[in-house]
Amino acid sequence: MKIDEKHLAQLAAVIEAGGVTEGANLLGLSQPAVSRTLSALQKRLGEPLFMPGRRPLVPTIIGRQLAAHGKVILEAGRKASETVDGFRSGSAGTVRIAGVPFFMDAVISRMIGQFQVKWPDIRVDQSYGNLPEIQAGLRSGQLDMAICPLGMVEPGSELDFTEILPGRNVVAARVRHPIFRKKSVTSTDLLRYPWIAPLPGSPLLADIHSILLSIGMSEVNVRYSGGSLMSVLNYLEETDALTVLPQSVLFAFRQTGKFKTVPMKIPQPERSLGILRLKNAPSLPTCDKLVRFISVAFDDLRAIILRHENAVIWSA
């Protein structure tokens, strides 16, 4: 015997609410319509759904068993409605975001945590990638947004790039590095120590070569390379090696007291950090909400970093 799922849901609502009128109100239906449904269902079954003469309504054994199935349907409908409401308001759903590893680990992951404290029903699926992988992910619909540095290379006619932080690199070292004993750091001082190179494909790798070439070093004395951000910082903490990091990345670890910016002016990249999204993509309120949150957070971060930078005495 096939039973209409809507009839089971109405039966469950009536039993849950304790009466036909109350159940109809719960479903947003009229009392006569629900009464007709229950009468038709009872006639089809050939069995009573409720004990006669009992108020509030008391289901029979078969009525209770069918209502249990109806409750599953009723709850599924409620959850579906909540999902739609959450999606439209941007308070629930999933955002797929990717970005360059160092920025994601040092800065963006913390911002995502702060975002989810405010919006706990929004899931964030994060992945890593450099610009080519990120562009491919956005174009194929596998990503909703990305955080990446962009400079002379255009993002592509179908992609939209919004700057959130000007590009700026610094030379980083452990806080007890001997280079900090000097009153003024020169380019010659940078040549005395080994260097840490970032992951292959990272724009920072080209930046290191550019910086060292500008101070007269044709080959990079790389002692360690290819590690994650934490492995680079752990290695940096234990050695006299130097490395180049985005200023915002090093700034994110300032409270550890383990690393410092070497006060030496270096050539700066012609690029900035920004949010990359697909133009004319379907509206995704959860993604829009995360974009706004990150943009505001970077407005605050930019001002703090600027004050910190102005307090440093830089060597030419």
C-alpha cells in the first residue's frame, strides 16, 4: 500500500501539536484541509488513527507508528527550510577558499576562525595553491574565492581581483641573530649568512633572487628550502639563516618574541595581496559575508602594520 508522504507529515504534526487545529497551524494549512487528509488516510487504512473520544488526541498503535515515519518527513522539511533561509541570509552554508600557503597559515586561517566564532553555521573548506592552480579552481567552479598576490600578471578577463594589502617583503631572522648587534645593517651583512627558500612556485622565491642580485650576490646560498611556514619558522629559530617573508606574515608572529625584521631596505615586489573571485558567478551570500569580513580585518591590519613599520629605523 502506497501512502502519500504529505499525509504522514500531517499526521505527525497533529500528534506533535495535540490537535487538528494546532497541527494545521504548525504546517500553515487550514483545519478543514488537515481533517480531510486524516479522514482519507484512516479510510484508506481501514484502521482508526486515534482513540475515540479522547482529548487531547491520543494516537492508536498504527497511528503512532505511521506518525513516527511522518516525523522524519516533517523534520526533513524543516531542515530544508532552514537550509534555504540560511543560504539566502548568508548565515549557513559552505565557502570554498584557497590561497598561497604562507598567507593562509599566518593570517587568513586566524581570520577564518574569528569569522566562524561569529557565524558558526558557515563551513569553510580551505585549500592551498599558487596563482595558476587558483585561477583554474575558480574557472572550473571548484573554488568560490581565493587569497593571492597579484602584480604585473592580469587575473584574466573572467576574474575579479580586489586588493586588500599592498605587497611588502622584509628580511626575517631569529631575535638573537648576530646581525642585530650591528648599529646599521649593510648589504654585505646579508651575504654572510645562509638563506631559507620558500616552496617551489612561490612568488617569494623570485623575490629572494631579486633581492640578493640587487646587493651583488649572483647565487643564493640556500641552506634549507621547500618547507611549510611552520617548518621555515622552526628552522629560522634554531639557526643564523635569513629569509624573506611578506611583512604581514612576519607581523602575525610578533607576539611570540622569536623573530624580528632585519632593518634593511630591500627591493619591493610590484604586486599586492587581494581577493580573487569569478566575475558574474551566481550569488553566494556566505562567500560575500566572508569577503566583507576579511576586507574589514585587513583594513585594521594595514593600519597596525603601518604604525609598526614607522617605528623601525631602516638602513638604506
